[in-house]
Amino acid sequence: MTSTLNVDKIMNVSGDQDSGVDLQTNDQVKLKTANTDRITVTDATTTVANALAVDTIKNTSGVSMLTANAQGFLTQGKRLAFLATKTNNQTIAHGSHQLVQFNATEINDESAFTTGSSAKFTVPTGGAGLYWIHTHYRYETGNAFTVGSFLYYTPSGGTESSIASTYNNNVYYTGIDITFLKVLAVGDQLQMKVSQGSGSNKTIGNNDAGPTVRFIGYRIG
């Protein structure tokens, strides 16, 4: 049997009778304790008046979005980052921009970074957003010549272009860096390219207290 109970308040029967549900206002439900509004629900908002104690926040699909441990450290539901490194040698010819052929990854969330001759990061499904990007490399020589570094961007289905660059003079194993922010869509790609003007071939790729060629990206929002 289906029936309706029409009331304005539901209160505790024992004690001081100051906790319960307040239904007196149209299209509004209040949960009260100690005669104080704790949670107010309307058709537009839900307001919580005091601390909300939870360990995990999930989206409507049931996927964990944010978790707090006992010490108060927060962990986001899904991280999207990459750290590609080059531990083998690659010859860079004089003059043109050449793609760095990364051969390893230390971080590769969603397997979004592809190593090898066409090394690149591709934004995976659900990964659109603002990215922090950093590149670093050096030539394995102490000779003096002009060096360049370039961040290449290819929009999904589009044409590649350099969106950030920097030049320097190699003095003695000089490191060269790019740091950049970029809003990326699903399917967009990022690649790292380098150049040098020594007049002959030069080499990148080595471990010297850590990898000397690095490509890093992190989705920050």
C-alpha cells in the first residue's frame, strides 16, 4: 500500500527534542541537531553548515576523485603525468630540428607517452586540460657551438608547429631547458626536438648522475 504522511517536522521523542528533520519551508529540507541547521537541501543547492568528515569523494559514476589519509595528505583520483628519458646515444646532425628519440619512461600514466623513432606524448581520453611541460638536454661535448631546443605541438588531426624554443651556446656540457604551460585537447601531441650549429654531427643521450635528456609533463587541471 502506498500512503503519504504529511508533517512539518520529524523530531526525536526522547531527550530535549531538538534534533530531526524540518520540512516547514516549501521545497526545502533541513537536518537539525541541537536545534541548529546542519544540512539544508533545496532544489538548487545543498549546504553543510559544519565540518564534512569523509575519507573519499567519488563522482556520480562511483570513481574515486579525492582521498585523504589519516595524516591529512590528499591523493587525487587519477594522475596524468609522464617522464621520458634517453639513456642511449643519438646523433644530431648540423642545422635542422631533429626529434629526440626517447627510449625509456620513468613515469607513463595511461601509457600516453610513446618511445622510439616517433617519440611523443598523446593526450588520452579524458585527459584534456592544462599541462605543465618541461624539457632538458645537453650535448656530450665541451666544444663551443650554438644549440637549440624546441617544443612541438600537433593538434588532433592538425599540423605540427613549434610552440616554444630556446637557444644557447654550448660551453662545457651546457644544459638547455624549456618550461611551458599549454591547454591540450584529447588526441593532441607533444614532441621534443633539438638542433645544433657546430658544422658536424654531435651526440646526445647519456647518464651522468641521472639522465641528461628529459621530457616531463603533468596535467594540473
